[in-house]
Amino acid sequence: MSVDFFWRRVAERSLDELSPKALVGLIPHWFDSEFGSLSAAGEVLGVGRNGYLIHVALTGASGGAGADATAAQLPVFGGEERVETEGDPGSDSRREWRVLVLRPDEVRTASAFLAGVDVDDLVAASDAALAAEVVSLGFATPWSEKWSRALAADLRELKAFFAGAAAAGDAVITFESA
């Protein structure tokens, strides 16, 4: 199973002016020419197979990062879901675009929550839950110390991304790519 997550900082007005399809179009994928420069500028963040594991660690299959599960939801799977579809129902040509949107106040809440998370302690405390989740999701690679370090690195990047977005007063859109 491989699910990638992409987060993109946008001006709040974009949330009101653009359709879900247009918002998804703002999020570059790994091999898009602008991904590297936007990532380096802190405007976009992509996380490979660890996106859902970040969610597990933050929301706590085994107690998680803290008592505020609502705030914990915000960084990965939170926000308002927007959906746009084209084509006839049941048709092979039917397309769907789904995006989650966080307004600047929600971005600040998520950033404040993430700022209080000690990444290394969180990953260590969630080790058994993460290992079990890796098995239940059917990953071919078992949970390991190397994977734990990679997850911690992704969490640090997520913290930095949300801190930058919050400081700039940006909204954030999230796209899940299976």
C-alpha cells in the first residue's frame, strides 16, 4: 500500500475563489517540474508512505500525542473536505477531485499543536501501534528503527511546514494520492 500526501500553502482567498479541481491543480506531485523549488521554499510538502503513520502517531492509536485529538486531526486529515466530480455516475470517464482545506486559524491551531509535540518521544511512545499499523496495512517492509527515523524526519518537516504557513497567515490544502 502506498499513499502519498501533499500539502500546499495558499492564500485564503483561493479557498473561496477556486473549485476543488482547481485547488488540486495547485498541488504538484513528486515529478512535476516545480515540486523541488516549491518544496525548498516551504510552499509545498510531500510525504510518501508515512502520511497515515503520522496520523496514527499524532492521534494516538495508543494514547497519542496528547489530549487534544481535534487539534491532532488538523495536520493530516483535518479541515473541510471539498469534492468535485465530472462525468456520468458509474461511467469509466467519471473523475473526482477531493481536497481538504484548512483556513489560517485552523493552520495556526495545527501549528501550535505540532509545536508542542516532541517528535522523537512521540514516535518512541507510538512504536508498538505503528508496528501494528504497518502490519495491518500490508506493507511488505516491516517496521524498523530506520523507518522510525524516517517517520520522525517527516514529522519534523510537517512541523516546519505548518509553522511557516501559520507565520505567513496562509491557508493549507491537503491532497491524498493513492
